[in-house]
Amino acid sequence: SERDLRNPKMKYCQYYFVFEFENFRGKKVELSGECKDVLEKTQRVGSVIVESGPWVGFGRPSFAGEQFVLEKGSYPRWSTWTSCQSSYNLSSFRPLKVDSADHKLHLFEKAGFEGRKMEIVDNDVPSLWAYGFQDRVASAKAVNGTWVGYMYPGYRGSQYVFEHGDFKHWNDWGATAPQIQSVRRVRDMQWHKKGCYIQPINLHLHSTGTSGRRGTRKI
């Protein structure tokens, strides 16, 4: 769909641009809503600019395949939206639902919200191991806000979106195995004016317990 700049009631309009080649070259397509198959509009997606968001892109049409979170910012090549060299194509997009400026996530060791539990509040966690929690995450509850989990530490590997709601089994978030090793908050410029997430620098975590660390709690 196309952006209607003539409508004064549209105070918060989400839109983005996709380019055929890397570094914002080639054919340019402007979009402002979900797109089931962007390859109907261009032969490929080599780079992306998100003017407002956030969005989730998918590796296959009709919102299937690998997930890629795209917050406000510029993505000049595939390595800026994923670390997976084997799967980085963008074929469809939809806006992410961000219900709150606050963030709370519960992770569970077993399906059906059983086993060990980890609560994360208004915090990003580059390594679950560093906070004393294993990499097996079989169910989750996104109590507030929207989150993205990663298969590997340091926000690497396959991405899994957690919008507000309950996820009783890892299949519910599109995974084929119960493995998550890092999670972070998805930012919405409606509340976070700076826009996209920036990976922290010189962040040192230790594996001895979690007491005294703001934002995480093991149960």
C-alpha cells in the first residue's frame, strides 16, 4: 500500500523502502503496510530503509520462513538484518505489534510453561547462560512489549518474534527446536524516539548468579 501524506489524521504512519541491490541501488519500492510477496514488485531485495516501524521480514512469501526484525534505520546489505549466510532473503513483510513501552518476558525450560523460569523486565540479555539460565527455552509468555529471541548468544542466528501473548510450544514462535540463547526488546519509535536498537559495547556479564542484577530474575 502507498503512504497518504494528505491525510492529517495519520499521526503515526509506518513505512519503509526496499531496494533491488545493496547500498540502496536499483529499483526502489515504497511500502506502508503488510506485503505478502514483495517479489511481485521487485526481482530481489538487496537493501532496506525503515523510516518508521518496527517490522518483521520473512524469508518466504505469505509471512513464512526465517524471521528478520527491522527497526527504524538503514540496512545496506543482508548482513545488517541477519548473521545467517544460509538464509537471508526477504520476501514478505508485516508491521510488528508493540503494545507497550514497558517490557516483560517470561521464559520456561519446558513446554506448557513448566520447569525453570526466567523473568526479564526492561532489559536486553545477550547471553542467557551468563544469567544462569540454560539455552533450552520451550515456552514463553510476552507479558508486555515485543521481543526478539536469537538461537545464539550476542543476538546471532535465527530470530524469533514474541509479540504480546502466550507461546506454549517452540513451534508457536516458528522454531524447530527449543533453543534460544539471547533476547532483546524490540523498540517502537512511538515511545523510543531514537528508533532502532544499537548493540551495546563493552558489556561484560558473569555466570555467577543473578542477584543484584536489575531486570532479570530466575525462579
